[in-house]
Amino acid sequence: MKQLTLVAGRKLRRWMAAILVVSIAMVAIIFLRPQLASLLPTTIDQSIACSLPPDKQSHHPGMVWVPDGKFTIGDTVYAEEGPPQPRSVSGFWMDRTEVTNSEFSEFVAATGYVTTAERPVDTTAHPDLPPELRLPGAVVFASPTELLRGGDVRQWWKYQPGANWRHPDGPASSIVGRDALPVVAITVEDAQAYAKWKGHELPTEAEWEWAARGGQAADLGNVEQPAQANTWQGRFPVKNQLTDGHQGLAPVGCFDSNGYGLYDMIGNAWEITRDRFVPFHDARDNAPPDQIPAVARPDSLSNQYVIKGGSYLCAPNYCMRYRAGARQGQEGDLATGHVGFRTMLRTATK
């Protein structure tokens, strides 16, 4: 009996010691979490948000005022950016960040809206598509380990049935825990529906570009990769060095704002404007692209809209469109995993 008591006593002491060790570890995790976090890799967890400064105005929460002004629209790096032309804009309010998954979720919950990527493809508009491209879906990015076919974009872009704003990387992906990331896989129709629900609009190309400059003069031809933007560091598309801490999309507001208080105008996600795309800037009567006669627009571009700002996939060796003056066309009914949007509000006064 005495021997059994000794054995039981030793087991009890071991259990108590184990419990004590676990308790100490839990306390350490709770109280030392900030210090331990500084030792972890710099890649930001997609489940967290970056801290935005308090909203200083209450008239239009989440928006900032962009003053009126005159500027030179365009750039000289790629052909479609020119020729630079004079433009003038009136003041307006603009979302200080890209529309997030959380904000778009509220819109869908309130309205039951179904995005373009969640609907069957319109075969009357695309009669020659093969069966696999007629299924609801979006184009997603996947980094190849090597390039076997030169610059063939099909090595890193793929139409993925089942991909949409809820599943931006394909049907197995999710936006759970990614509320603060910009919503993507959005078309111009989807963006306009959200904006209308908010009582807002999409900006014109000129309004967007003026806002993106943040009060800075145009620096034509400058292709220096910005430090305060989520872009691709390294050789696109095979090697991302992640020096900015982001593997893909970043939560909104992780980088410094521009002079008007707008975040992520450059990089992160391309942003949709309301203007139709033509591969040049037109000088006739200072006309925005959506008012240019159709005869001036090639048939192949008839359903394209201007997107601005570049994305996390823009790199010095490919797509140097991390500039306010950069522009590109985006098919109106094709959703992709690197295109989002923000809205604006036209009003006569600040």
C-alpha cells in the first residue's frame, strides 16, 4: 500500500508540473503576443485588417473630399496612355479605400444581387466560346514555377468555373476572414449596381486620375516602382520576393495615403471607372471616352472599360502600370481576381 501511495504521489506531481508548464506558456502567449509577433515573418495574415486613422468627417463616412482642379491626363510609358491631354474636374467625394469584401457583402445581403461571375455566360454575346468557358466563373492568377511559352499569359491566367467574389481564387477558396480585403472578380455592371445602392457613382477616368495624383504634378515617363503600394517585387510571374509583406491582395489601408487621404489608389487591385476604353486620349472638346463617337472605337474594344492604378501583379519587368496616368481596358462582362473598384459622390459643395 505504501508503494502504491508513492507511485500515485509521483504521478500527481508530474501532472501538476505539466499543468504548470502549460499555464505559464498560455500566460506568456497572452502577455507577450505583441513581442512574439515581431519575430514572425512579415507576410500579413489575410484574416486581419490594417489600422486606418479615424474618419474626421461625418457628412459622408468613409469618404474624403477631392478638390476641383486642372491637370494633364495620361502618361508616355505605353501607347494607350497618350497623348497627354489637358483636363479639368469639379470637386467630389471619393471612397478613401477600395470597396471591401465586408462592404460588398452588406450590399448583397440587402439586395440579393447576383454578380456577373455567378451567372451563366451570355452566349449570345459570345457564341464561339467552348463549353468550359460558358460556365459561371472568373479569371484567376496562379504563379508558374517556370515559363515554357514565353509571354503567353495563359501560363499564369486561367478561367476558373466557380470563381467569383465569394471564391476569388476558385471554388475551394473563400473570403472568410478576409473582410478587409478589396472585393474582386467584379465587373462594371456589378460595381455600378453597388454604387447605385449607395447613392454613389463610379468615377470617370479623369476624376479617378486626378484623385490618384493626390495634388502632385504629373511626372511623365517615370516608371520607378512605388514603395507605398502593394505591387510585385521580383521577376513576374515566377518569383515574388514579398518585400512589401504581401503574397497577394492586401487589406485596404496598409500603405500610406496620398495627399488627398486616399489609400491604395496605386497597386493592390485595379479599379473600374465608368468610361469606355479607347487606346488613346481624345482631345475633341475635352470629351471623356464614353462620349467619343463609336466610329472612333474599334469593334474589338466595344465592351471594354477603363481600369486604373495597376494591381499587386504589376512589376518592373511586366505591367509597369503602378502610376496614376496608366490605363488599361477591361472586358465589361469578364470578372478577374485582381480588379475591384471604389465609388465617388458628386456634390456642389464640400
